[in-house]
Amino acid sequence: MLATQTADYSVKNIVKSFGGAKALAGVSMSVSAEEVHCLAGENGSGKSTLIKIMSGVHAPDSGLITLAGKEFTHLSPRQAVNEGVQVIFQDFSLLPNLTVAENIALPTNILKSSKFIGKKETKKIAEEALGYIGVDIDINSPLLETSIASKQLIAIARATNLGVKMLFMDEPTTALTRKEVKKLFEVVDQLRKRGVAIVFVSHKIDEIQEICNTITVLRNGEVVAEGLMSKFKAKEIAMAMTGSEIATSRIAPPLSKNSRALLELEKLTSINTFDDVSFSISEGEIIGLTGLLGSGRTELAEAIFGQYPVDAGSIKVDGKEVTLNSPEAALASGIGYVPPDRLTQGLFLEQSILRNIVAVGLDRQRGRWGGVSKSKLAKIGSSWISELRIKTKNPINPVSSLSGGNQQRVVLAKWLSINPKVMILNGPTVGVDVGSKREILEIIRDRAQAGMAFLLVSDDIPELVQICHKVLVIRHGKISKEFSDKQISESAIYKELN
Amino acid sequence: MNELRNRFASSTLLSDRKVTQLMGFTLLVLLIFSYFSSDIFFTPENFTSMAFQIPEVAILSIAVMLSMLTGGIDLSIVATSNLAALLAAYILTKNMSEDGEISNLWILMACLAGILLGLICGGINALLIAVLNITPILATLATLTLFNGIAIGLTNGVSISGLPEQFARIGNGTFFGVPTPFVLMVLIALLVGLIINRSSLGLKIFLIGTNRKAAQYSVMGDKRVIAWTYVISGLLSSFAGLIIASRMSAASPDFGNSYILLAIVIVVLGGVNPMGGFGTVTGVVLATIVLQMVASGFNALRFNQFFYLAAQGGVLVLVMILNVVLENRRRSKSINKSLES
Ligand SMILES: Nc1ncnc2c1ncn2[C@@H]1O[C@H](COP(=O)(O)OP(=O)(O)OP(=O)(O)O)[C@@H](O)[C@H]1O
Ligand SMILES: [Mg+2]
């Protein structure tokens, strides 16, 4: 059992509902200093909601919050900050137009209500904060030009600067590759040793096991398991989250011998990004593509979608040579693309779930006079909501009201509804829970069996192993290794990556 | 049953709530002025005169609304409408007889020429913004100056007046007792409403205004859609120009310069999100009516014109504050309500 008496930060019997739907139904959790506490659960199980309650974003319907010995029935964001609570949300809430230094230092000044601050002072504060967590980032560069991994560390630096005693990290590793995750974990471990209480949310079970000391598992807004991390095996965590056993076996469907090639790349080159890339994907084939950040994998994927310039080489779709200089051209020749960042590239957050699902290929729904019938769109939307089991009470709610994993399904639904010949998926299960991940992989399998060709760009090696016929590793813009069928294994791919 | 409920829920969501709020506001303004000045304000004459003044501003505002829905703005609306009016007026005066007689064909030709010019002006904006990627506010500021300059240059700043009687009769006439411009406005509002709510173009406009990047990744031809909004904006501006010319029996290069700001005020007042993505035609029309009633009410109470300008600004500030205050509560409430259904 957890030592609740010594817990520095805790919640007791928290209830929170949004309208008729209970997001949290009496949740208790405690976290003590020098501990990395895992908050696990399926999509929509209430993790982010709990974090928002402890950081003063939402007020609970009932329950008690204890921060550093002080009790609150609800609290304001300001109070939470004063008690040392900091959250790193997925979108970081950093200011893109300011420099790294300003991003780290400015919020502190606003908090302390000091009006003026010199450039020198700003830099000093930023340097100290980065030094404190032991990372080296150019503080003078504008935030826009820094990588996602750096942004993550900058957000942590800012948090330490604000006097963090309890740090929530809501899915901090979704956009990071293995190498950056390692760096992040070093920083997290340091903070923990310095006495910070850390709550870590992630859907990647191997990461959870690596960094966390204790765990609380939520399902449908209730705590279903808790205890020391060492007491849980990976299978048990997944089991607690979903309530059923999650299979991790390979499910790549058998390929028919005489299937024709749907996508053929021939010496595709984009100077300084990728070089001499050739491969082909045939009907029903699922090809995985992985590589470190900056290896050129996203650029390659976007080049096939006509979104990134190509300098040499050729692309054939279904046997016909095509010039893909725009997404329009790509879509017209039967290529679909699910981009990696759902918040900025995939979704229209404030618009309804329905509108998001039908956003691609609206013109195909055009009737006479160019009109689109609302009921027809509603029908298409509803059928995808049930097919991908998107958890919502009403399809006209804004997408922003969905939990992260359900938002990801909306992006998938948008592209599946078009039924392209070749589907490029860039990180399709980012932020999706283990159970749903398997379901999405099964959807991919079923589509492949029906003849769709897939290019699956992913950091999630277990996922690639489960579903792919072939896995390509890209390194400095070149395909450095190709694994097919029997050669595909997690260890082999990890080895090639490092 | 469920579908019916969904419909009901969707018609009360966010932007449509603003319409309800505006309706209440309109009624309130109406009651206040009727109470204080029933003899001048609450008269058929005053309502008729308002019904003649509202349409031109409303149509210009609808034009601004279209570009604003995509996250842009069109500052050249008045310059375009004046240019279109001047061309039509020029053709009319050139082709009428000494005593002001003109054939209907020439009237039609003059109007078509004005409309064509409006389309061309809109096309230029579309080119600058959609194809050359110039920021809308800068691009249309430039074309505003350009169109205005052309108009002043060609006319030496002198207005063209004394348009043929037959032409003036359109803008000053009535249709079953309702002023013709008002009827035209209703038709235009219905048409634009139909486009933005019931066509793929309209849905795309909302989506692009919400997230341009996601729209690009959703392959909806964002540039083409944005180009269309400016072309339609030019078209609507030319309609407004023709109505004004007909009503005043004149066209002038510097008519209604204050209309640009007024139109922006109206559009924001009407519940269109200045960042794009949300808004309704009904809201914009209602906002025009509110502001016109305030103007005419102040007139009736014999208030100073400057006072009216201040009040106009005051109304805007008031509504913005109201919006901000109510926004969060309304948003969570409407989500909750739809969750329950
Ligand atoms: N602002 C809101 N309005 C309405 N419903 C909400 C709101 N925020 C969350 N919810 C609902 O509350 C439930 C819990 O959501 P929450 O975001 O906490 O899930 P989560 O565990 O963080 O999931 P994920 O792993 O997908 O991020 C979901 O059903 C979600 O739809
Ligand atoms: Mg979440």
C-alpha cells in the first residue's frame, strides 16, 4: 500500500462530470516527493481531467485536494502555481515568437508581478534554469526553430523556474524518438532526486516501467489498480487499463503472390533531405518506415503526398507515373496521408466531430447545384464514429471535447472515409491507449486485406512488429536497412536505430 | 427523434446563440427608442427610411463577413462599390437622351458592367491573397488605395449625378410596399446563407477559418476557396454600389468611406469570430439593423452626430465585453446540454 500519511500531494474522492457524463467518479490518488507516479488508463478514462483538477483548470464537483499539506475543495490556477504545481501539457503553451530565454524567464516575472526585466537578466535566469536540469539549448534562438524535444525540455526548465514541487507531464513522449526520450528521462530522474513529485502520463508501457516508481490505473473515471510499479508486469498494466487481455502477436495479413504494385518509388531524391529512395508497396501490403527525428522520414512521407519538393526520381501509382507536386495531385491519384501532429495538422479543434470527419473529399458529397446534404454528412460521420468507436455522446460536439486518443481516431476516420488506394500513416497511434492501438492495427489489417496499400511511419517499434510485412529504417535520408517478414523483431530494429 | 434533437442542439450551439442574443438586443433598442421618442422614431415613415438605409450597409457587411470567416478581411469593399457605381453611372449618363430617357437595355448593360467590374476588383484581391500569399489586411489596403485612386483620377474627384429617372426608381421604389433595396438585401442574405450553410464551399470556408494548415492537409483547395470569398465579396460590393447609386441618383469616388469601419463593427457585433471559423448571416443582418436603429433613434432624439459615433463605439465595446463574459459559460453550457441529449 502507499504511505498516504506522508503523501505530499493527494486527491480524495474526486467527482467531476461534464453534463451527464461522469469523467471522474470518486478518484483518490496520492503522490509523494521523490517519486515518479504513473497515471495510466485508456483514452477518455479521466487522466487529463484529474490533472486539470489538481492544477486548478477545472473545479471538481466534490472531493478534496491536498497540496503540500493545505486542503482545498477547489483551487484557482494561480493557487496551484503558488503551491508549486506545474503542468506540461501536450501543446506546451509556449510562446512561439519569443526566444528560448524569454519563454523560460518571462512567466516567472509575470508571476512575481515585476514590470521590467532586462535582456541580461532574462538570459541569466534562462541559463540557470537550463543548467539546473542539465541541458544545453541555444537560449537566443526563437522558439519556432527548436525541435519538439527541445520544447519539452524548455517547458520543464520554465517549470523549475516557477518553483516546481509537483510536476505533471501529460503524454510528454508522444512526439519523441527513443534517443530524446532517454534525455528526457535523465532530466525527470534528476528532478525526482531533488525532491519533486512527478506524475507521468503515457500510453507506452515500456516507458512507464522504465521511469515510474508507483502507479495508479484509471478506468471509466475510477481507480482500478494502484501500487508499486515493481509489482506490475506489462501485461497486468494493460489488463488493468482495458479490463481484458491485449494481444501483441503479429497480425500482418498473408500477402497474395500475384498482387500488383500500387506505389512504386524509383530513386526518389530531395537534395539534403533524402536520397535515392526506392521501394514499392503492393496491394494489401503494409510497409513500416522508422528512423530518428531528422532522418528524413516525415519529409519522405510528405513528398509522396505532394507536400514536400522532390528533385529527382519518379513515383508510380497503380502502374502509372505521376507528378505529385501538390496534395491535390496526390489525392487525385489515390494517395491519402494522416499527418503526425493532430492538433495543428489534423484537426479543426473548435469544429464539430462531424465536420472534421467529412473534411476530406467534401466535393464528392456534392449533389445537384453544388449543395451538400446535412443529413448525408451526418450519416457518414455517425457510421465512422461507430466503426472506429469514437467515444462521444453527440457528433456535433467540438472535437476539442474529446480525449486525446479519440481525437486521433477522428483524424483516421477522416482519411479512411475517402478509401484511398495508398494510405500513408504518420504516427497513427500517437496518444492512443494500448487496447485501442490494437484495434487501430486491426482496422489497418482489415483494410489491407481489402486491398489498400499502407506506408506506416512510426516510432512505435512494437506496433511496426505487429502489423508490418516489411520495415524500412531510414538514416540520414537513406534507407539503411530493410527487414522483411521473419527478420522483423523489436531487438533487431532497435539495434539498427542506435 | 434523435436527429430532431441533434438539429435542435446544433441550432442553439455557439454562434447561433449569438443570434438569439442579438435578437433580444434588437428588441431592447427598439423598445427604448420607441419609449423615448414614439412620435418621431416609432412611425411608419421612420421605419421606411431605415429600410432604405439598411440594405447597402448590410450587403457590404456580408461581403466583409465572408473574408473574415476564412480568417482574412476585405478593406476594399467601399472602394470597389464606388468604382462599380461610377462605371455604371458613366454608361448611364453617356447613353441617356437630353431629357433623361434611357432604354431598359442600357440600364441592364450599365448594371452588368458595374457587376463585372466588382468581380474584377474581387479577382485582383483574390490573386494577391490566395495566389501571391499577401496578408489580406495589407493586400486589400493596397487595392483600397488603388481602386480609390483610379476612381478619383478618372473623375477628378467630381461625382456623377443626375442619373436617369428610370434607374433611380429602382433604388427608391417599393415591392409590395417593401423598399426594393430591402428585398434585394433579403435575397442576397438568403443566397449567401445558403452558400455558407448548404454547400461544400461554405463548409470549407468555416474549416479553413478554423485551421488553415489542417485544411491544407485535408486537401480542400484552400487557395481556391479563399479566392472565391474575395471574388464574391467584390460581387456583393458592386451590388451595394449600384443600390447606392440608384438611391442617391449619383455616384461619387469618395462616398461612404466610413462604411468600411462600420461594416467591420457590424460583422464583429453580429457574432462573426474575427479569427475566422464561426459566424452567421442572420447575425450580421441583425447587427446592421441594431446599429441603424441606434443611429436613427439618436437622430429622432436630436442628439449630436458625434454623440452617435461615440454611442456606436460604446455599443461595440459593450457587446464585446458581454461576449467575453458570457463566452465561457455559454460554451460549457452548450456542450453540457448536447452531452445530455
Ligand atoms: N471540456 C470537456 N467537455 C466535455 N467533456 C469533456 C471535457 N474534457 C473532457 N471531457 C470528457 O471527459 C472524459 C475524460 O477525458 P480526459 O481528457 O480526462 O481523458 P484522458 O484519460 O486524458 O484520455 P486520453 O488518453 O485520450 O488523453 C472523456 O470522455 C472526455 O470526452
Ligand atoms: Mg489526456
